[in-house]
Amino acid sequence: MVANYSVDLQYNKGRITINKKRRFFQNLVSEYKATLKPQETEEPINQYFNRPVAFLVVKLFHRFNGSPNFVTMFSMVFGVSSGYFFSLGRLPFTVYGAVLLEFMIIFDCADGQLARISGNSSLFGKTLDALADIATHFSIFYGVAFALFRDAGSYVPFVLAVLSQLSMYLHITLYDHFKNVFINVTKPGYVDRVETLREMRKRLNLDDENTCRLKKLPATLYYLFYRFENMLVSIGYTSSVGNFYKLFPDPDMIDTATRDMYYRKMRVSVKLWSMIGDTIHLTIFIVCGLMGRLVLIFPVLLLCTNSMMFVAFFYQRVKFKHLGIEREILRHEQVD
């Protein structure tokens, strides 16, 4: 009898231990998911590798009350340092540059995840994050160009670096816009939304005559950049649509049927745009750096990513056309 009681006690303790471990992992998975952006809009390499690894960094900094901006500074240091090692142009230095750039990507993912899990997201943090990305871009593009220039004695690598960087910014702009549009339409409760130019002017107080012009300068530059971005992304819409707000004049009033329709029609499109996001471009630097073949970076960036852009562009225009037809059918059904 005593022996049976002892066995039962050990069995129950074992079950309690298993349940505790199960709850721990369930809570960990839930916490991880809370740090993520909508998975339909995530770049594949971030979704399956960088985000899970970055979550380990998030847990470390969150435990010690680390600031997302502090993580961003680490990201900037890694990114700028990688450009220096790329500029040396030889193995094993290009491998060091590739490893540092991967750390930059992981910490770049981690700062946003930490901001979401801690609720410390801010405009300053987003600006700092953008500056860290730009500093990294200039460092690695012209670090590689300098290494190639030193070997070839030609200024062509610098020309290719400029073209590749401009091409990348076009891709990032298109991806970010259509990613946010997809989130705006299909996930109305999500924080990020697409602003109209009028809403942005109001938020930045650009029409306030009492504000000093010098103080308004950063906001004015940001607004002008946003206007330029709106001009760029218009190429992704059909001529009959023009932009997001012509397609959906009042995003807050989109009905459930239209949201579901947009999700079905455009989820593949936004995934195609994610194939030319920032991380994809940086991964090309990493792969070529690990191989010690820096000479391949700019041709691959210009040929492969721009080819993907045209695929995404063509597919999206076809889907927008189908979406317009189905929306008209839906309107007639709702009226009837």
C-alpha cells in the first residue's frame, strides 16, 4: 500500500513537472508571437531565422530593462563595423564583415520586437532605427565599392554602388508601403496605418504659423520625403486606382467582406514584395562576404532584386484589376 502511494506520488510529481514545462513553453511562444509583425507581411528570412534568434536578444535586454534604443545603437555599431571589414576586401575580413552584418540584422529585428513587448515604441526610436539602417547601408555599399576600386583601379564600382543603393531604396519604399496597406485593410486593429498627406501635415503641425521655421525644418523634410514616396508607390497601382485612398476613400469604414476579399487577393502579392525588402539585400552582402566574392554583390543586387520587383509589380497590377471587378460585384450584391 505504501509502495503504491509512493509510485502515485512520483507519477503526480512527474505530471506536474511536465505541465509546468508545457505552460512555460506555451507562455514563451505566446510572448514571442506578441513581438512579431503580421506574418503575411514578414520577409521570409526574418520570419524563419532572424526573428526567432532576435527573440533571444529581446529576452536578455527585457530582463535587465534594456531600452529598444540601446539595442538600435548596438545594431548601428555592428552595421558600420561590417562596412569597414568589407572595405579590406580579402578573406577572412569579408567573413568578419558578413558575421557583423548578420548581427546587425538580428539586433535590428530585436529593437522593434523589444519595443512591442515592452510598449516603449516612440517616434524618436523609429527615427534612430532609420538612421542606424542608413548608416549601415552607406558603410557596406561604399566599403565594398572601395575594396573593388582598390583591386580594379576603376570608379565603376562606385557607380554600381550608387545604382544598387538607389534601387534598394526604391524596393524598400514599395515593400513598406504595400505591406502597410495590406495591414491597414486586413488588420484594422494594428498600430501602423497609411497616412494621407493632409493627416501628416496636421500631425507635424506644418500649418502652424507660430512655430519657428527652423524647428519645422526636420518635419518639413520628412513631409517632403513622404510626398516623394507617395509618387514612387503610385507605379504599383493601376491607372484607374492611382493610390490607396482612391481605392479605399475611408479605410476605417471598410466592411468585413471587402477586407476578406483583399486578404485573399493580395496576400501573395505582399509576400512577393517582401522578397525585395531590406533584409534580402543585406543577405546578399552576407552570402558574398562569406564566399569572399564581393565582386558579385552589385550585379546580383541589380539583376535579381529588380527582376523580382517587376514580377511583384506585374502580379499586383493584375490582382488590383481583379479586385476592382470583384468589388463592383460585391457592391451590387449589397445594394440588391
